[in-house]
Amino acid sequence: MKIRLIGKNLEELKAVADEAGLPGFAARQIADWLYRKKVRDISAMTNISKAGRDALESKYEVGAILPSECVSSSDGTKKYLFPVTCSHGNVFAEGGERMEDGAVEAVMIPEDDRKTLCVSSQSGCRMGCRFCMTGRQGFHGHLSAADIISQFVAVDEADGLTNAVFMGMGEPLDNYGNVMKAMEILTAPWGFAWSPKRITLSTIGVIPVLKRFLDESRCHLAVSLHNPFGDERQELMPVQKAYPITDVVELIRRYDFSGQRRVSFEYTMFMGYNDSKRHADALARLLKGLECRVNLIRFHKIPDFPYDTIPDELMEQFRKRLNASGIVTTIRASRGEDILAACGMLAGKHE
Ligand code: SF4
């Protein structure tokens, strides 16, 4: 089986070029073909000599995974399904664990002049949040940087993407090395050359790794909060036991979010669970003085789950109460619900 070039950083590409007998600058040329021009074959890298391409092809391939299916929502959102049984065999060949089955999904969300890609970092998830379809399917494996970057180069909108959110399947901080490598490729001048401001990582708050992320990255952060009371939060989010939300917020307070970097808190509203004035006031107290934003998210009903979707007017009341307490709060428009692409609905399955 050939080795995949996609997902390699400049240092690794230099080693590849060296081994193939190519001049030093060829690594940047290969990176340009992979990440700017997004070619699918080494033969398309035409500024590399024919002999050089042949040398590369004897051992390597571009290796992007292509989507097996794409469904479009009536609101323009598109959901892509990336299969695991592709021509590269095990998609976790490079540094990941072997995936058992299933597939991963990426969702493209158009809005005004933006095209945001919501990417997956794992197949399934081991965090077990009870409201999440991904969590319910269990854990199948980490995605390699190659698999994550494939989502960016293989969607139809690859050349027009403006933003990325690591909010698809999986907890990105549970696959930190591969996610950070993908972010390096996205932000490096030799890679996609995106500003870190275009990228948001969403986490439920795995504190030790979150600290590393805050220290090592300049990308935005979104934290899935969902309930300001520890005992109630733990009912739906087992992570609360190991990493209480109060400790997560305390850690975040040590970092500067008054400049370019932003932190937001995701708050999915469940009828009768976290929608009271008591919750709004506790949430405001928890976040008081922190430069942040709260995004209220409408819950999408899933089977065998005790809580229901909340009416819009109750959400609006909750938003107003938080705003009145000085917490900037918005209601996130629901996107792609009809194709099971909205928050918490990704399961990597066709049905
Ligand atoms: Fe995993 Fe995120 Fe779903 Fe929780 S909400 S189970 S962390 S994918």
C-alpha cells in the first residue's frame, strides 16, 4: 500500500522530497499542490520533473478520502459522508487507532458570504454525552491528520471555504495530536494559509488537554456548557465528573480573550432541564466578567431521550435574561435539520 502525502506537514514533506532525490524547494511545491491546488494525483504536480514525480509515485499517493455521498438540505447546508473502506484500506494507517466500521461526516454550512465546514475528528466518540447521536454510537477510532484534511479538500466547496469548526463527530481534544497537526496545515503559510481566526475548536472541556490547546493554539474556542449546575450537567455529560465546568471556566479565565481570540459557550436548551430563570442566573454568575459569548442552540429531538425541544419564545426569554445580566447571548439558527446535519445529530450513518 502506498503512503499518503496528504496530512503531512512541511517537515515531513521535506523528508519525502529528500528521499525521492528532489531539490529542497520541492517540499513547498508539493505542499502547494496538496493544500492550495488540491490535486488528487501526483501526476498533476507539473512543476516537479517527470523523473521526480515517478520517484514519488513509486512509494506515495496523494491519498485524500473522497465522500461517498452528499445530501443537501433545503436551507443549502450539505452533509458529506466519508467512508472508511476506501482505496487506502485502513484510513487510520497514519498514527491513529484502527476503525471498526462506520463513516465520518462533514457538514458545509453556507451563510451570507461565508462557507463554514463543520469537520469530524473521530469516528464515534467516547465521551458519552446523552443528547448526542455520535456519543451514542460509541467510539470507533481517531482520525489521522490526513483524514481530517481530506474533509477540507474533497468537498465540492473546497476552494470557497471561509471558516472551519471542529464540531462534527468526536471530541477534538481526545485526538489532540492529529487535530493540532491538521490545524498547523490549515494555518501555515505553506499550507492553506488560513488565519487562526477562521477556525474554532469545540470541546466539552477535557481540562489537561484544553490547557495545552489554550497555550499552543491561537484558534477560537467553543465550550459545550449546557448546564451551570454540576449535578445536573453530569446527568447528561459524564465528563463533568472528571472535569467540572466551574474548573473549565476558571482555567479559561486565565487566558486573554479581549483581543482577536474568542471564546464562546454552547448552551443547548432542553425543555424542563436547563431552561429556567434559575439556570439563566447561575449561568450569568458563572461567566460574569469573562469576555465571551453564549450561543443558545435549539435541541433536535432524538429517540429515547427524556427531554423535548423548547419553544422559540422560551428561548428568547432566556436570551433576554442573560443579555440583561451582561452576557452577550445569541440564538444560533438551526441548520440542516432535515438531513440530520444539525448539532448533535451526526451519526455517520445513512438512515
Ligand atoms: Fe462526543 Fe461531542 Fe457528542 Fe459529547 S457532544 S458525545 S463530546 S461528539
